[in-house]
Amino acid sequence: MSELPQSIDETAARLLEHDYVADRQLATVVYLALKLQRPLFLEGEPGTGKTEIARTLSRMLGRELIRLQCYEGLDLSGAAYEWNYGRQMMEIRLAEKEGIAREALAAELFSERFLNKRALLQAIDPARAVPPALLIDELDRADEPFEAFLLEVLSEFQITIPELGTVKAATPPIVVLTSNRTREIHDAVKRRCLYHWVEFPDAARELQILQRRVPGVAEDLARQIVAFVQRLREIELYKLPGIAETIEWTRALMQLDAFVLDPRVVQDTLGVLLKYQDDIARVQGSEAARIVEQARTAAARG
């Protein structure tokens, strides 16, 4: 386990060592979340690097990453714990054969050995020598009532199990929550966290990200790709391309031995960058050629 960073500049530098290019505001809120032991709530468009923050912090600090992927219908049994009813039934049958008293059996049935621990309970397990990093990813995909389950975890780093008692972390885990804002998250969750809206990067930062994530990319190609994607984000599309798509597209173009953007190659690979047919139809053809020309001009100007 590595020591926590002691300043905002050190936070940014250590994130950069793991190829995460953070702006000053993001580095500040990450530093404060670590120092204050507060959950970090990151909201923004898909593909802006929210999930990657948790992965990077896990590597940077030498912590295990526990990920809770949210989805519609997620409940306490899927996120925190559930009792192993099959094993409990087997224990009851064995106890009946051996004549074990009901009082002793009842106490044993709801002990920790019959408990299946899910992500939230694993993250606050007091038996852990090193607290993990907990990623609660895409909270907006879960139903609103699920947020109530999180409040005790986010404020006290504990979970109360009626049959067993309260399980509380000896040392709070690093907690990162993300949302793509497909719906509003309740204020009660946000009040328990430090909040940051993650923007798409500007051209300079996206170029830096690209050069770190795709080593070996030609300078001219990288600049043209960034300029092209930056202009795409100015168009009204259903799904704007994120940083992940920029990186994937760059790797695809390199596989095709591209050294500069070519309208035909762009036309043929738009499906790597854009994920909806309506968006592809809007960009392809003369519009793609126009944006390629603008991207080349912008890249030439530096």
C-alpha cells in the first residue's frame, strides 16, 4: 500500500505517472477526497474518464479495486449481502438429526459463515488489513430506492444487518461513485460526497492523453485525430465520442497504417468512433470530408 499524496500537485503528478491526465480542479477534488476520507461523486458525459479515476487510484495507492456495477433492479442482496439459505436449510436438517437445541441453532444460522458478502460489505470488512478502493459505477442506472441503501455506507462506512448487527470499516475505503446523469441522483447521496463534474478534455489535454495511452502514434496523426474529435463534439449528436472512443479510433487507424487523416479512411472507420447509425449518417460523406479538412488545418496551426 502506498502513502497518500500530500498536495494537489503531487496528486496530479502521481495520477500522471499512471497515465491519467487530470486537470487542476479534478486533482484538487481527488486530493481532498483522499485527505478528508470522503466519497468522491463524479458526474459527466460517458467516456470522460470517471470510471478510470477509480482504477487509477487503485493502482496508484496499491489498493484492491472492488467494483459495483449498477443496473436496473439492483437491490441490497446484489450490492451488500444475502444469507445463504441453501446452507442454512442443510444446517437445520443436520441439527434436527443431531438433536441440537433450537436456541443454539438460531444463533448459529445467522452467523457470519452463512453470509454471502457482496461488493459493499466486502469494501467495509473490518478484517481487511488494507482498505480497498470501492467503485460504485453508473449509479444513475440503478433505481432511485437503491440510493437509500447507500446512505449508511457513504456517511458512516458501515452496514447494519438486522440478524447480525453493524459491520463497520476499521479504516474507510476509498469510494468513487460515477453517474452519466441519465437521471438526477438524490441530494442525500450528493451531500455525503465531494462532487465534481467531469468535462470532455480540451484539445491540449486530449492530445496529452492520446500520446500517453497510445504510445507510438505519429504526432501529425494524433493532432488531426484530436482536432477531428473536438469538432465532432460541437455537432448535435445522440452520443458524443468520449476519450475511450478517441483512443480506440487511434489504435484502429494505426492498424490501417494511417499517418494522416484521409476522408475515405475516416468514412470507413466512423463505426469505431460513433456508436449510433443516426450519428454516423449525419457525419459521413461530405460532412466528414469537411471536418477532416478543418482538422488538418487546425493541426497544422498547432
